[in-house]
Amino acid sequence: MVTPQTNTTLSEIAERLKALDDFVICGHVNPDGDCLGAQLGLYHALKKLGKQVTCVLARNEPIEVGLQFLPGSELLIPASMCSIKPRVFIAVDVPTLERIGDASILHDDVSITFTIDHHAVETCMADFNYVDPDASATCLLVWHLTGLMEARSREVAHCCLTGLITDTGRFAYQNTDAFSFAAAAEMMEWGADPTEVNREFFQSRSLPSIELEKRTLEHMEFYEQGQFVLSYLSQDDFAQCGAVKADAEPLIDILRSIRGVKVALILRENEPGSVRGSLRAKDESSDVSKVARAFEGGGHKAAAGFTFYGSLDEARSEVLAVVARSCFADNSEFPCAQATSVSSVLVLPGEGEPCE
């Protein structure tokens, strides 16, 4: 079901895009597979229609190595370095101006703006907004849109399948539904290759990423009778492992996979005074987007992120309290309980004996 801020349909957007030209497409800061897949999928569709299109990055940062296989990824340029004067701005997988970073200047200069997204927020930033929080990925909406535009291709399908696979956790997250599988089958009929997506994104980790995994496991702390796990990575951890930001991306799902855990959190120190938080939930009763919104972040019930401005220790203390109120309000052990580290005896729900 679309949000109240939605003021158009995908069919109407398709007709408008076919009648327009000179596009710039942007996603959110720290782009993931769904963001880049939606950008590049729509890019290839519009190019097939003979349009002038530029894809920009919200920040002047390299995209994740595991997403550089996407067709057209080499064409992405930082918004701060974009010298063209587009007529149309299309935001995908991003609901607010703050989340498009440096591209907000481009957004303010165009004649017409569109938003295609699946993040529900109470505001809108475009002339034409289509936001469906029930869609498992923005790429699912882009795939439908490209069908309405009669502008599909293998490249469009491969980009959209990448976003669908990554945002559903290989069809394992709660947002997976019958529409996801039906769309994936259709994308494969157009030539999308799920084997390549899985190999490049999920099975091409660097050695520094494995070293960071070791640090993450060493730093684990369990709360709420083992239902909430937190870990953290400092700048020193990254330096000592020779790792970069992208090397930490797979680690939150490792914490999420622990038996008995309902909510997982990793805090990553970006720089002194700035900490990036990534949250995952494993059951329908936990909504980690509430936690992210408390720190002006965003996301979905099962996956969300935010930036905390303060020290790593301050982030651990403040975010713990918000998780307790938001996800475990009925029987939270906060504020008096202490964390149980992995080096201590820990009893998880359903286990007969403690594990050392």
C-alpha cells in the first residue's frame, strides 16, 4: 500500500518519463545494492529510450567493491563533480533531501522532480512521489516501471535482480513475498544472472573483512536474555586490519544469524565524534527503524541505519537504551543489567546448558 504522500502512479510516471529528457538519477548516501541497482536499472531503461541520463553519487566516495560488477557502475560520478544542467531529477530508494547529500544542489536546480522509493516517511521532496513500503525493494518498483515504459533489457534486469536479492537477504528476510519471487523469475527470463550476483556480492570478501569479523565476534555483548547482540568496531580496528568501510558491510548479518538473537547492532566509528550504526531484526515483533529514526536515520522494520554524533562509548550507552525502549519495552532489563560478553558464561533462550 502506498504512503499518503504518494501523489501519482507508476503508470503516470512512465508516461511522464517517456515525454521528458535530460535526467539525473541519484540514490542515498552509503548506497547499497538496492539503491545502485535501482539507479542503474532505470539508467539503462531510459538510455534504451534514447534519453540523456547521468547517474550521480550522493557523496564523493567509492562504491562498494562487491557492487562494481553492476553494468554501468563505472559511469557513476559524484554529485559534487557533476557539471551538467539536467532538467529532471529522479531520486530512487531515498525519501528525504538530507539523504541525497551533495546532490541536493542538483535537485534544487531542475524543472521537475520524481521520487520512487519504498521507505515510508511523513514528508516528500519531489513534485511526483511514488512510495510503496510494502515493496520488498525499490528495484521491484523500478522493474515494474521499466515494463510500463517498454524499456527492459538484460542490463535492466541484472541491476534490478541485484537490488532485489540484496534487500531481501537472498530471499531470507521478512520482506520477501510472492511478488519478489515472481519478479525474480521474470528478471531471469530477461537474462539476469543470480549466480553472478551472489558470487560478486556475497562470496567475494577480502581478507581484511575476515579480520574484522574476528574483531566483531570478540567485541560481542549480549543483552535482553540473549535476544539482543551488540558489537562495535573502532578506527583502530580498521587500521590494524588494513580494512576499509565496505569490509564491515557483511558483519551485521553474522550477528543476526546467532540463534536466539532477535535484534543485532553494529556500531562503526567513522571518525572521532561520528559513529555509524547498522541494525537488523529477525522477527516481526521488532522494529529497528524506530531506533534509527531516534537518531535521524532511516530504514525498515528489519533493517535500518543511522549516524550517531559522539564517541563510540557514548553511542553504545545511548543506543542501548533506545533499543531497549523500542524493541524490548515490555520486559527490558535496562538500565540496571550488565552486558554478557562472549568470554563469560552465557545462557541463550532454549539452551539447556551454558556455553563457554
